[in-house]
Amino acid sequence: MSIETHETRVKILDAALHLLQSDNPGATRMADIARQAGISRQAVYLHYKTRAELLIAATLHLDHISNTEQRLEASRSANTGLERLDRYIDAWGNYIPVIYPVATALMAMQKTDTAAASAWNDRMQAMRHGCAAAVKALSDDKQLTPHYTNRQATDLLWTLLSVSNWEQLTLLCKWSQKTYISHIKSVARNTLVV
Amino acid sequence: MSIETHETRVKILDAALHLLQSDNPGATRMADIARQAGISRQAVYLHYKTRAELLIAATLHLDHISNTEQRLEASRSANTGLERLDRYIDAWGNYIPVIYPVATALMAMQKTDTAAASAWNDRMQAMRHGCAAAVKALSDDKQLTPHYTNRQATDLLWTLLSVSNWEQLTLLCKWSQKTYISHIKSVARNTLVV
DNA sequence: AGTTTCTATTGACATGACGTCAAGTAAAAC
DNA sequence: GTTTTACTTGACGTCATGTCAATAGAAACT
């Protein structure tokens, strides 16, 4: 029985996600989350000692209810390096909009809160492993450009697929999600594939 | 006589930049800036009504003392589109480390402070104009790939050259500034040039 | 049934940062 | 010699996080 199955905890996490996904995510305070969850502000602290801890739990909860593992399964079962690259971009690129609200909140705390910083860092390192696997698959297929080392190619793909880039291209440049995915795929190919 | 030539204002802005460039930039409070400038905390507010206003003034001050205009002059005087692209990446890419500390502070305020958000947005739009000019120069030379519209090519270059990407590649991936510049140039070429 | 434990409640309080206000001072400008 | 300007000190208001103490009800154990 995971810690997140406790009824009140689920209520808290759902409330937090709901508010972070609303029109004014920046104004999501502990008191708002408590009110939304239907409990007292102090009760939230009985379950999560700090705001950072709550937000971290919210991302894990979101992973859980969004079948993150399943999304990434498709890329792992690809037959060629190129296919793996495309599928990874599909999986991760389409997951970004889902985690974006809570990711933003967590990233905003990075400067002040080391727990939040390392939690977000862990997630990004996990994502980087997916990039490294795609690069390795390309390399095994002799499809990786010799222009960069495997390490550098991974760094580039990792950076290309960053949340910030998604934010800039879709929210600021008004690209549709579909355009984002297809163009990122083409940039990745042009950058990494011979 | 510009507003930044006032002796005390210069002291305040220099103090702010000094602290933001120190080992713990996140902990730069108004009181710290005042102490560093050698004046009382309240005196800072005589010159800058809010923290956001101070940070915005600090970026302009930094532009001023870093000869930003001169840096960008080189790219404008290029003869070919390719040359212009390379020189623009040199100019902006090497300016990022200079503005990074204050940029980080300003970006961190974006969520809560609309003045900070729009100030940073203005700067980024100005940078985007440089990208658009480079893309147009490529297009005029028939060197721009037909894969994207001019607008989309500008969006991509703009995103590629973002502060976040610089941060990720140099600070997280430990690329040297030199590697960053040369690899970004190669990605830009592979992405945008026929 | 009685006691302990768990969860939650209310209300008060500490902390830290931004920003404001009022009263006073010292030097420059008129 | 008076006014203006820039600054000082010290107190105060606000807002959000996080803490603490006293209380209450319900489930769980003996």
C-alpha cells in the first residue's frame, strides 16, 4: 500500500494538480490547496512537511495516473534506431504538456529549495537516460552522425526535448502540439542522423 | 543625463550585479543590495520602487557597460547569410554568460511579477529580431531550407539560442563555452541551411 | 467498556522578505 | 537664511510558509 493511496493524501494531490492546471497556477498556495481539498490548512502539513515535498509527491502522483511507463514502453520496443528516436520524441514530447503545470511550479522553487531542485533534477536525469538509449540505438545502427560524441549527441537531444523549449515553441511561438512534435523530430534527425 | 548616471543609482546597480554574480545569487535580497551599496535599505526604494524595477534597470545597466550594441554590430555587417548566422551566434551566445546571473533573477520573478515578465519578454523579442534578420539573410541567399517557413525557422533559431539551452549545455552538461558556440553553430546550420 | 492512537480541527504564533510611512538630519541650491 | 534634495533610523503592514498547543471524534486494541 503506497503512501499515495491514503484517501486524504489523494485529495490533497488532486487538489494541488487541479489548481496548478487552472488559469492562475502561480497563485497556488498551501491554503488554496487545503481549501480545494476540503480540509484545514494545517492538515496538509500533517501529510506533507513542506510545499516542496507536496509538489514532488504531486508529480509522482501524476506519473501514476498518466501511465508514464506505458507511454515510454513503445519507444523501447522499436526495431531501428530511427524508429526509437521518433517514438521517444512522441512519448516524451506528448507527455510534456501533461506535466508542464507542476513542472513549472517545481522549477520555480529550484532556486530556493534544494529538495525541489534535486527532485526535478532526478526526473530530468531519468529523461536523459531515454535520450541516451535512443542515441545508442542510432549509434548501433551506424546512423549517428560522427560530428558529435555519443555523450554530446545525448546532451543535444536532451536539451532539444527540454520543457523550456516546448514552452517557448508552443506557448510563446504558438506552435500546435502536432507541429511541435513533427518539427522537433525533423530537427533531431537533421542534427543527429547521418 | 540618463537616469543611470546618478551616482547612487550606479552604486545600487553595481551592488546588485555584484551580488547576483556571486556564489549565492538566489539569496540576493533588497537589504543585501543596500548593504553592498553602502546605503540604507530604505534608500534603495527612493530610487527603485520595487525589486523588479531594480532588476530591470540592472539589465539595462549591464547592457550599457558591456557594449551590447557593439557586439551585435559585427553580425549586421556580414556579407552572406551564412556569415551573418555564425556571427549572430557568436555575438549572442557569448553575451549569454554575461547576462545570465541577472537574467536568472528576472526569469524567477516572471511568475509573480508582470513587470518583470514583460521586461524579460521585451528583451527576448529584441533578441528574436536578430534571429529573424539572420534567417532573412539566409533566405535572401537562397540558403534557407524549404522545410520550414521563415517564421518557423526564426522560432527554431530563437529557441536554439535560448538562455535555458545555454544553461543546460554549459552548466549541466559541462560543455565549455567554446564547445557550446561551435556545436550550436553546427546545429543551426544542419537545421536551417540547405 | 475504557483507553490509546490516529486524524483532523481551531487559533495563535514565529519567521523572512517586500514594501510603506513618519520624523529627523545634513549638505547643496536658491 | 530658507528651501530642497538625498539620505538615515526605526516602526509598521502584509503575505506566505511553517510551527505549536489544545481540543475533538472515531477507530482500534485490550
